[in-house]
Amino acid sequence: MENYELYKWFVQQGPVMQALYAGLFTWALTALGASLVFLFKTSNRKALDISLGFTGGVMIAASFWSLLAPSIAYVEMQNEMGISDSPVWLAPAIGFFLGAAFLFGLDKIIPHLHIFAKREEAEGVETNWRKTILLVLAIALHNIPEGLAVGVAFGALANPEILGMEGHSVFTIGSAIALAIGIGIQNFPEGIAVSMPLRRQGMSRWKSFMYGQASAAVEPIAAVIGAVAVTFFTPILPYALAFAAGAMIFVVVEEVIPETQLDKNTDIATLGFIGGFIVMMVLDVALG
């Protein structure tokens, strides 16, 4: 009963506030993962590779079921209603390319260091920043498209009168919640991936935790930005959905998958990817 009341309260909030709460939820799960540093000093590399594979699977599945498919369906619906006559593929293709290009640009500009890389292998603009900061920035860079995806999904609910035909909506509160849950689940190992290496380097448990949770602080901010953008500028909705998908897939291909292939755990990391894909697919289909 209490869960139903909470759901009813959440549904009554505006899309921007829903996006904010969802972003805070995903941030909280990152913090929960980072908090394991208080219980353990080291993490198992095999478990970490499985978790990263799982993360990649969730992100790829979310990119299609929660972002690209609704983007395509939205354009199709507008064409059927006579609102637009543009090719169905055009807006999703443009948005997808811009999202990937956006992350590509950030990847080249923002100094960061991948989880298992050495300090001299840092990417982005050259800097004297500590390895700690660079590691946090790498995960933060990863979390920007995730926050945008959650925000756009909730922002899409702002104009229900144009989101469907014959009583069927292209976007539902269930699919947006499913996306937030999926992103939150895969954020858990990200918190571990930041806090545990820092603890191994001799940093205190508290500082390791704080850096770990800070890596996801961008998610609620990005979620609000995404929700506001599509709430007040509805025509960009199909572009924004595909933009978030392109950004997420860039991160998976450029960062997440390569990280899982550096050690000898390639097979189980791949199984983790498959598992993450299935979980996100089930969440979206079941709740959407």
C-alpha cells in the first residue's frame, strides 16, 4: 500500500521534478555501490569485469528500447497525424550522430583516466591533476548521457496530447521509470569501480566513498537539463531521444567494453553484457 501511495505521489509530480528525483535515485545507487568501500578494501577483478559488462548491456538495451525506438515511433506518429512529412529515419539519425559527436568532443577536451589505465595514459587536454580526479571525471563523463537519457524520457511525458493516437501513447511513465531503474542498477558497480581503486591506493575509506559517489553527481543535473529541453521545446524530442542514445552507445564502445577486455575475463564479461541487456529489455517491456 505504501509503495502504491509513493507511486501515486510520484506520478502527480511534473516531468522536470520526476526527472530530478530519478536522477537523484541513480546518484544514490552509485553512492550505495561506493559505500562498499567501508566493508571491503579490495574488489575482485573478475566481479568488476562482469559488472562493467552488465553496465554495457544495460546501456545498449536502454539506447534502443527506451530511446531510439520511441524516437522512431514518435516521427512515424507525427507523419500519420499529418504534423510532419519528414523521413522517419532522419531525426533519429541526426540526433544519434550529434549525441555521439558530443561525447567524442567531451572525450577529447575533458581530462580523464579510464579505470585500469596508468596515469600517463590519461586522455583529454593535458593537465597536472591527480589520478584521483581524472578517474572521477572519467566516470562522470560516462554518467552525463545517462542523466540526459533519464531526463528526456520523463520530459517526453509533458505533452501527452501529442504523444499518441487512439489512446495509445508512444511514451509512458512506466517506460521512463524502467529506464531510471535500469540506469540505477548499472550505476551500482560504477560506484565500486571508483571507490575501491582509490582505497587500494591508500586513500581513507571516507574520501574513497566521497569521490566514488561524486562521480554520479552530474546525473540529476543532466536529467533536469534533458527534461527541461524537451518539455519546453517539444519539436526537438525525437532528436533529443536519439541524441541520448548516441551519447550512451559512444561511451559503451569507447570505454565500457574495452575496459572489460583488458584482462583474462573476456567471456564472463560478455555474459555480464548479455545479462545486462536482458534485464534492461525486460524492465522496459514489462513496465513500459
